Amino acid sequence: MSCSCDIRLRLPVAGLCLFVLLGGGTLVPSYGKFTENKAPLSALENQLLAAPSPERARQTLRTLTAKPHLAGTPEDYATALYVRDELAKAGFQTELVEYEVYLPRPKRRRVEMTAPMKYRCSLTEPALPDDPDSSSPLAVPTFAAWSPSGKVEAPVVYANYGLPRDYELLEQLGVSVRGKIVLVRYGECYRGVKAQVAQQRGAAGLLVYSDPKDDGYVQGKTYPDGPWRTDNCVQRGSYRAFTQPPGDPLTPGRPAKKGVPRLSPKEAGLPTIPIQPLSYRDALPILESLRGPAAPKDWVGGLPVAYHIGGGETRVRIALEMDYRLRTIWNVIGTLPGRDFPDEWILLGNHRDAWVYGAVDPSSGTTALLEVARAFGELLKQGWKPRRTIKLCSWDAEEYGLIGSTEWVEDHLAELREKAVCYLNVDSAVSGDNFRAAAVPSLWAITISVLQDTPDASGTRSLYANWRAQDKDAPEVRFGKLGSGSDYTPFLHLVGVACLDMSSTGSYGVYHSTYDSFRWMEKFGDPSFTRHAAMARAWALLAFRLAESSRIALNLLDYAREIECLAQELAREYPQLDSTGLLDAARDLTIAAEAFEAEPETKATLAARNRLRQQFERFWLTPEGLPKRYDARHVVYAPGVFSGYGAEVFSGIRYALARNDAEDTARALAQVIAALKQATQALHGC
């Protein structure tokens, strides 16, 4: 949480599990003495928390990571069938949903330095004796998804992280990248930003390498001796333009089904320059050969060379051949129909496809999702049925650009706008022991309550205490802000659904590589698999409480107070902005939300008030999109223009101010004020 709009939090209290006897004679751990809340847990909640099994999680992750399973491959389909069958065993109604989407794969790749010396990049990740999975022939070669086929030879310019500010500094030094091959390092922003900015600056090609300063040996021991990126480890990934909406690039706004009209690839806004990722072993000879101006101090990475920008003496040839075609992907949807409110949906989701094995990203999340399903299955055996409908969603082709989730949202957009209450996302569930969460403010209070009642992997403290301990000087835990980069994106930005994303993080240097494997997880991420079980407990309990409470547990006052704080911060940051209307509208919203939350619930008013809670997030969507941000519709939270992942608050206003565009500033400000007034009016009318 941020600013002064806080929820007063209790200090963590550690405790031990007791055991209670359920009606069916099942002995399960009781977390009643453990809880940091005053109210004891119910028998069903205790059973839910007891159900996730570390050993079963280990077996599930081993099954999911047995083979590489890139989106649209037979191995990917096999994981879809596995998830479907496990959901069915737990008692869920299941559906396998197909879409036909446009996806690339690499056919041939060659990168070689032609001057001042000859060097051919290996572009491979060698097998490691300590990791038997690293030798699979099914692993997709290292490549940049959405790079076109092409051949180019040109001088190389080093441009740090490849952000606009880096190119501005090059211009100040008299260095042009037009017609050059730009070499940048991973980090600071979504990789698609690097591609689009390089393309806009006139570069002829782009090489992106992983510098050891960011996630290699500078951070610690490298794999297989430690968790960090080794010299031959390469980060694959999507390079879709950050200004393009997520989903299938040929069917924007429409589900990618057979017979649906499609754009031509040239109309889809895909990158037009060749792009290839490199390991730092392959980048080293290129960087070592560069001359010209010395790189600024903050551009210097961790390789044992003098970093230079380049003076034209180093030339590289890139030759790529890509295989673009329509390919089938498979989402899996598991449903528990609600007994009282079947048209109010609690959705949980995780993607299933991986660049290679994806033990962390995303298979740890899929493992947790299946433990959630099995936990609910145990309750079903007791005769329980949820009051609201619960849907567990396994998405495909997320790695290429949130495709599976976006196509399903587009396919069910009208229904989701009517029925979705919230979407709870877990992508890379476990890469270490540090819990964290990002969420819209209406979900803060219920999430904190759940985390206070959920043991972490140690069993000696709660997940809330785990999170709180990471910044002991802060007065409270701080929820991250949601931008983009995972499957909550279409729910937040297309539907207007309250969303949450959570994970347990740590030292993780094998992201998007072959070495993100079961062996890595077993050695470094979660040797005991208790972190997987802890994540499943929190996810299941949060879904349970959201599904079971008569009052939809979305706190509108928390949201209003946070918006008011954010408006005040914006006014302080931009004193030249006439913020009077924004501040007044934000204050009016807080006053209305205070009155709304203070009013007692009655049987006569509950349905209408729940409907407003369910629809509240929809107020922040503007149908026409933010000014010059047609990929973004949320007036409060949107992906940062030059971060791609991280959220930028009031992005429409900030982006217009950064461009000194008075007309767009006024338009963006009006969008926010109109949304605040609409929400305030709805609160007064309920």
C-alpha cells in the first residue's frame, strides 16, 4: 500500500498448527492458533489449508517439466490433457478450448562478427552433466519471437538497455544508430520496448544479451553451482511492440477461431528488423572489439572488458529464417458452479506453455493451481459446493504475448463483463522464499486477511509475516501496481475486473532458458516443495472466502482512498498541471465510498451493493483508449510506455505531459475526472 491511505495491520504472531476432527472423521492440521486474525478458521478453511501436499507438488512439477512444451506443440497439448484430467479428477467440470493463432518458430539462425576479427556466435545452450533435462532435442533453439526473417550486415553500436534515454545520450555523443546493428542488454524494461525503440531510431538489426551484472556471476554462483545465469544461458522471449494490444496479432479484438477475418501479417505491427538474443559468452567478443567513446559509468556491465560504444570498426552479420504459420493452442477451463450465485464468477488463472521446461515460469504456477483444485476436491467430498462459481483457467501461448487468455476474454467479453467478480493470477509461483503480491486496492484487505491466516513454507510464520519481514522499516506491506506482462492483463484492461497477481520470489537467473528445469527447482527454487504448497494454500483460501461470503469482499473505500493519494502525488509531481478538478473528484469519491462502506448491509440492499462492488473496476476503463495509448484503456493503472510491464499511474496524463502535448493532457485529465464522477454517482445511488 502507498501514501496515507492505509489499512492498519496487525503485527505478525507466529504459532504452531493444532489438529481438529472434521465431521467425516478426517484429522487435519488446524491453523486456528496460528492465525494473526482474531477470528478462528472454520473447519472447511482448516481442511482447505491442510490439503496442498509438497510431495504431490513435486510429482506434478516433474510431470509438467518432463518435456519442453512450447505453445502449439504436441507436448504442449499433452500438458493440456494432463491439466484437464487432473481438474476432472478433483470434481471440476472441464472444457478444452482451441484457438488458431499466428505463431513463429525459428528455422535457421546465424550471427557472426566479420570485423575486426571472425567470430561465429554459438546461439546454443549446451547440455550440463548435472541437469539431464538440458540435452533434450525438443528444446526450441534460442530465438526472438516475432523477429522477421532477414539478413543484414552492419557496424555495431552498444546502447546499454536500449531505452529512449540511452539513444538520446548517443545522439549527444554524436553517434547515430541508423543503419547499424544495435547491441543492448536485457533489463529495465520489457524486451519488446527495446525492439520498437531500436526500430524507430533506424537500426538495421538488434542483438540483446544477458549481462552478468544483471543476472549472472556478479550476483552469485551460476548454474549448476548456483541459481544465476551461466555464460551460455540465453533468455528467449516475445518482442511484440509495446504499443500493440495483447493476443493473436492477426485478430485484434476478436477470438482467433477458424473462419474469423484476419489481418495480413504486414498489417499486424510486428517488428521489421532482425532480432536475436545472445548469451554473455557470445556477446563478449563483440563488446571486447568495440572502440569509439567509452561507455558511461552506468552503462558498464559485469564482463571483464572496457565497455565502449563503438566507432564503426566492429561489424556483425545476422541471418535469420523464421517459420510463421497458424497453429492450434489449447486453454483448459475447470468450473465449480455456484449454488447461490452461479452468475458471479471467481476466476483463478495461470499459463501452461513454456519456452522450454519452465519449471518456475510457468510450471510452478500450474503446480499450485492443481493443488488448489485438489484442495477444493477434498471439500467437494464433504458435500460442499461454492456459493459463487469458481473457475480455474490454464492458459496457452502466454509467452508469445498473453495470447490464450486474451483470446478467451475476447471470446467471452460480454459474459465476463456481467459475471466476473475478480481474477486471481499466479504465473511464476515459486523461485524462492520471498512472498509478494500486486493487486488493485479493492482486493488489499481480503488478501491481507488471508495471508495472515496462511502459513508460509517454514510453518513458523504466516505469508503476511514473510512479506512484512522483507522490509522491516516500512510501516506496512506494499502491494505492487498491476501493469502488464501476465494473464491478468486482458481481465484488467479489457473487462475491468479486480485483479491480483502473487508469487514467491528469489535468486532466479535461468529465466526463459533451457535451465529453468526441474533440476534447478529441486536444487534452488524449492528443494522441499513446501513453497509450492504455501502458495496453493493462500490461493485456495483467498478464492474460498471470495466465493463464500454473502458480501462480495471488495473494499471500495480502500480503492477510493488510494486514488485520492495518487491524485495528490500527481499534483505534487507536476505543479504546472491544473489538478483542481482531479483532486476535487477524487475527494468526492472518497467521501461517497466512506458513506457506502459505513452503511449496514440488509437483505434488501445486498444484491444491489454487491453488483456495484462487482462492477466498480469497470468505471476505470475508457472505450476509446488513452491518448496515443490505444493499447491501454485503464485510466488509473496502465503499463508504462517505456517499461512495458510495470504500471504507470494515470499513464494517459503522464505520457501527454512528457510530450508537452496540452491537448492530450486535457483529454487524459478529462477521462480520469469523468470516470471518478461516474463512480461517485453510482455510490450515491446505491
